[in-house]
Amino acid sequence: MEALQANKIEIDHSLICNGNISIESGREGTRHLLSLADPPDAIFATEDFTALGVIKELKEKGIKIPKEFGVVGFANELFGEHITPTLSTVDQQTIGMGQIGVKLTVGHYRKEEIDHHIKQKIVLEPVLICRDSSNRTKLNK
């Protein structure tokens, strides 16, 4: 929403589906979005399992991914590169988070490299991983 607002794009709340992180929630959200008078041609899911539900629902309805509809998930779950089409996703760098967490914890116990009175803000930028589920140019040729 912040990105839309920053780019002066009006937020269409009918395109936002609330649910839980599950395959079924992805399927339900997809059914809702496809029922709209002006349905979208892509979905950004809150998590890869939700995106898997989106893909399953689209395939069941005979909608070609990505030729007719794009799908992007979030988390970079391992299965994403092994399904058809492979899933575009945002890698939230969980391995890096774990490495930093261990370093901070070990440093705390060793009392090295950490001033316990100073709060640290560590930001790991997410990484977009483009795969087939959102790559219309590759598959439309």
C-alpha cells in the first residue's frame, strides 16, 4: 500500500483478499478476484503456499500461467523452483536472518562486538526471484 501511495496510485480495496497462509486461502482469494467485474491479470500472494493455491485454482479453471495470468509469492519456499510453472517469489533472506541472529546471540554470550546499551537495527533487503509464473515475455514467444 505504501508503494501505491508513494506512486500516487489509488488503492482498490476490492483487490485485497484477507485470509490465512494456506493453499486453500490462495484458492479462495483467486475465486473471489476472478469473480470481479474487472478481474486482475496477476496476483501477489502473501506467502508461497498461498501462491501455490492461486496456481492450483488457475490451472483448475484452465487459465494459462503466465500467458494469461501472473503469480508471485513471498518467502522463497523450496518447492517454488520445483512446481510448474516455477514460482516467482520474494526471498526474505531467512538464512541471512538466522546467521545474524546466531552472531548476535554468540556475541552476547561472549560479550564481544556488542554494546548491550545500543539498539541495533539490521535490515536485510528482500530479493525478487523471477521465475516462470510471472514471465510473460519468455512464454509468449
